[in-house]
Amino acid sequence: MRKTFSQNDIKKIVEEVSQNQVAEIKLFSGDGDDKKVVISPGFKLQEPDSGLVYTVLSIVKIDGDLYVKCQRGDGTIVRIPEKDLKSYKRL
């Protein structure tokens, strides 16, 4: 059975194939009505200076600002501001 891929299907495939080639981590992909959250629970981030690895739990909005709520390996919960994501490495 043949399947025709939509624009969103193709975007998802490209994201999966190129996930280790992303230079900068962003919370969203696309614009306007096509804007989608690209970081989801279970996603791994690494802080390059310390080498600490964080597992994404959720995306939260506090006073209009977006944060990525994560858990470190030792169980500590942290919130990473959206503006700081560019310094983290995607695993």
C-alpha cells in the first residue's frame, strides 16, 4: 500500500534523520499555524561545560516565559529558560 506524505510528515522525517546535525536547539519548528513543539518528554540535553545530562519532563510557561523542565541523573529537577537552550547539546 502506498502512502502520500504530507508536509508535516516530511518535516518529522527530516527532524529524525538530522537530529544529531542540529547546530542550535529550539523549542519550536515552523511559523504561525504550523508552529510545533520539537522538544518532548524523554528528550536528552547535555550542558557542554559541566557535561551534565538532563531528561526533559515538560515545557512550562511562567509569567509569559517558556522553560524546559528537566531532571538530572541524580533526580534534581531544574528549569532551563528557552533563551539558554542554544548552549545545550542534543543527545
